[in-house]
Amino acid sequence: MIKKRFLVPILLILPFAIHAQSIKESSFSLGFTTSPNFGWLTFPSEQIPATSSDGFRTGFSYGVLGDFAFSSNYYFSTAFTVTSMNANTKTDANTAAFKLQYVEIPLTLKLKSNEQNGKLFYGQFGLSTDIKIAAKQDVQFTDTAIPSTKNADISSSINTFRLGLLFGGGAEWKIGENLHLLTGLSYNNGLTDVLDTKEKAKNSYVSLNLGVYF
């Protein structure tokens, strides 16, 4: 079932990626990114025992970016990043902090405006395909007689693969002959269950995107 969920969306975007690979060298840009994010978990309202989100928790992403043009204003945009998707949760018995880390490979379509006065705007839409590389959890119990836990390994309780819907926008600023600064915001909405347990939950985040293209 998970493989089918991944396969159909990826096949829809794959033609853009293949076409992007055939363009001339001057039609693509590579760079680096470092981006803070604010993450949370959402749970089905009917789930028993009831678990709910307990506000945002900050995370971080870093890695490489790539934009591949298939026309003057349309790009296949991807990246290879290590992304922390963290979240706070609560139940009647405890509060918990999920600290999850993924290798993230977005597959997106990016639309860019024409550059004017060293500035252009962009919009971006597509999929986030992610592979878990680490999963830890802190737990504080309501009953103070029960000792809290910190950085407990919960990898066996977290699904290996994650799929998200990604969209956002921002601007690129020309700061040198072959140097552009990227600033923007994006929303990554989890589509697949993150927990490999009887409980169900999806993780999402809002990111402040910062990058440099060379």
C-alpha cells in the first residue's frame, strides 16, 4: 500500500525531471540551503486513547538545492537535505517531544517571474519524499513518581518512508554575477502516517527557506 501511495505521484512528476536532465548546462542552478522550521503532529479526533498536539516544536534543515529549467520561467526543482521534523504532544498521562530526522528529496514544479532590478519571485508546488534516518523521544509523565525519559530511541515505532504535499513561494535576489540569495516560506503537509503502531498520526511543518545559488 505504501509503495502504491508513492508510485502514482512520483510518476506524475517524473516527466519534468527527465526533461530537465536533457537541458543545456547554463539552464540549471545549484546551491546550498539552511532552513529553520516549526513542526507538529496531527491525530485522528476519534482515536483512543486521545493524543493531541501540544504546540509547535522547532526543527532544522540543511543540504543542497537544484533548479532545472525546461522553459524560461518553468523549472523542475529538487534538493537533498537532512531535515528534523519535531513535534510536541500530550495525553492525560504525559507530555512528549518527538525528534524525527529524515533525508528529504522534494520533487516540485517551480514557476519564476522575469528578473527585474536583480529580483524575481517564485511559486513552488509538488511532493516531499522522505526517508527516516533517526527517531528519538523525550517523555515527561504527569505522575512525578514515574521517571521521565530523554532521547529514547523510537525508530521501531516510526515508519521508514514519509510522503508530504509541499507548496510555498518567495523571492530570489541577485547579489553577484553568478550568485543569488533565496528567501521564502513553504508548507509541508504530511500525507502518510508517521507512526508504525496502532496509533495514527501525520507530521507537518512550516519552513523559513534560506539558500544560496551559484
